[in-house]
Amino acid sequence: MKKTFKQEGVAKNNNTPELSEKKKIYLFPTKKTKRIGAFFADLFVNLILSVLLFEGITGQVGKAITGFYSKSEQIDKYNKNKLDILYDNNLLFYEEDKEYSFNDNLKYSADLYVKYLSFDNSIEQYDVFTTFYTIRDYDNNKLKTKILDFGSEFFDSSKTFKNIYALKEEYSSAFMHKYAPNDEMSESAAKSYDKFVESFFVRFYQNIVLDINNNDLSSKEVDKSYKELISSVEEINLEINEMLVICSIIAAGLSSIILFLVVPFVDKKHRTIAEMILKIERIELSTLTYPSFKFQFSIFLVEFISNLITLMFVPMMSVTFTYLFTMPLLYIPSFVALLFNLVNLIVFLSNGLGKSFKEYLTHSIVCDSSTIDDYYKEIGYGK
């Protein structure tokens, strides 16, 4: 009597029974280089999309709602008023075409001060330090002490000039060539001059500005005092910062939703853009199937936290780089995300299977698409 032996997926009708084993498919994570490449690719795409959403939508809406441009004009006005107070008190001078440019004004004031010390003692109104100490009614000996504190290399403590110490002869004779018609300083004199301006004049002037910040200064021509102007600028900047933070968070959130929730659900294999390009995909480890909605949402949350590393850079086209560090609600989450990614990287590199901390959290595995395709063909998935 003939017998028929059947094994799942294989049917044999022979006189002699013959068993056949199914092809073995081993599922293992994709190469680490691919995983790292996918992470940085998704991170870069997320940053670009976040910036575009901020600049094109959320930031524009936020600026319109909060009156950003009128606030910026007000800040500009207050900053000019601060310089007006310095101008009115003869503590800062400017060339006609460079009014309200503090750096240019400071350089010009330094030029006039050196001219007074080394070349023309009739223009003592340009001695901003004596002027300030007179306004404050500070003791002249304190001024002399400060001069030596900041410029002992350049001043002669044994020789006075208009109640202050005089420049050393070697410097005054070298600097005066700067102001003589059809003349110029030697190369060594020019270096000494630059050193004098930076190490003495600018440092001493910073000391004066610090005093004004702490003890205030006013002018009859300006409604607010110097400290009041600083306070007003800070208040407006705080309002602008709040707007930038809120709009940046919204833009980053929208970007993450699009890239890590919408795109994976549109793609039949639930991949991100980088995973599509690199031909890798994620599956649930417990069922070895593509992520369900609930599972994909948990992956989205982990990806959102991971990609917060770019949050502080979202408004980078609207503000200066250093300004980004004035918004702790942006840079603190970015640093936290950086730590999260460092932990993820350490776990990823330290285990043989190449599973990252994110895979352990979501109980998933990332494999090459070809490996998953072979597995699904063998088990007849989708038939």
C-alpha cells in the first residue's frame, strides 16, 4: 500500500517516503554602519524640515501674532538711546557717517584719546576716563590707580599730565606720527598702538560700562535712564525668546510627526526616509511582523526624543549662533537628547547583536530589507 508523506509547504507523492526541510532563515540586525548612517540621515532631514517649517510657517505666524517687527524696532531704538546717553555725556564719540555703531565709535574715541595724550593736549574733552570720574565725582587718585592697573606698561607714574599720569615718552613720540599730516607710524609703533587700545583703552572702557550698568546714567535728551533702557530691552527680548521657543517646538514637533509617524504609515513597510534609501526596516521582535499602529507610535516617541538634539538649532536662520544659547527651553532638551543618544550609542556598540537602547525600549529589530523579504517569502506572509 502506497503512503503519502506531507510536510508543511512541501508535498511528496512517491513510493518511498522522502522528507524535505524548509530553508532556514536567520534574522539578524543590519550592519552598524548602515544603522549609524540612517540615524544621521534622519537627523539631518529632520533638522532641515524643522527649519523650513519654522521659517515658512510657525515662525511667521508667531512673529505676526506677537508683533515681532515692531518689538525689534523698539529694541533698536532703545539701544540707540543707550548710545545717545554716552554721546551726551561725552563718554563716546562718533564720525558723522558712523553714528550708532558702537565698535566704530569705540575705535574713534580711542583714536581721539591717544591724540590728546600724545599730540594735542588742547582736546581734553576726549579724555573719556577723566570725564566719567568727574561725572561720578570719584577721587582723582582712584583714576590714577585704575590707569596703572590697566596700563602700567604705557604710563609713567613719575610724570603727570592734566592731573593724570602721562604716556611714557617712547609711546607718545611713536604715536604722534599717526596724527601728523602726510605721516604714519612705523610698523612697531602700530603694533604698540593696537596693544594700547586693546589692553588699556578697551579694558578701561569696559570697566566704565560696568559701572554704568550697576549705578545708572542719564541724559536730559533721553527719556529713560541707561538702566531703564537695559531693563526695557531685556523685557522685549524675553517676549521674543518665548515666541521663538514656542514656534521652534511646534516646528520640531510637526517635523517629527511627518517623518517618524506619517511617512512610516504611508510606506507599506513602515520605514523612515533614511531607511527607505538604505533599504533597512524595523519589525516587532515578538511577532516578527511590521509594526502595528500602537507599536509604531511607541517608536515615534523614542525617535522624537532622540531627534530633540536638533531642537536648539531650529531658529538658527533667524538669530545669531550665540543667541541660541540664551534660550534654555531649547538648548536644555537638546543636551538631554544628546545624552540619550550617547547612551544609545554605547549600548549599540557594546553588544554583539548590534541592538541599540532604542531597540531594547521598543522591543524591535532593524534588519536589511532583503533579509526580511526572504523570511516573508519562506513563511508565505501576505499570501
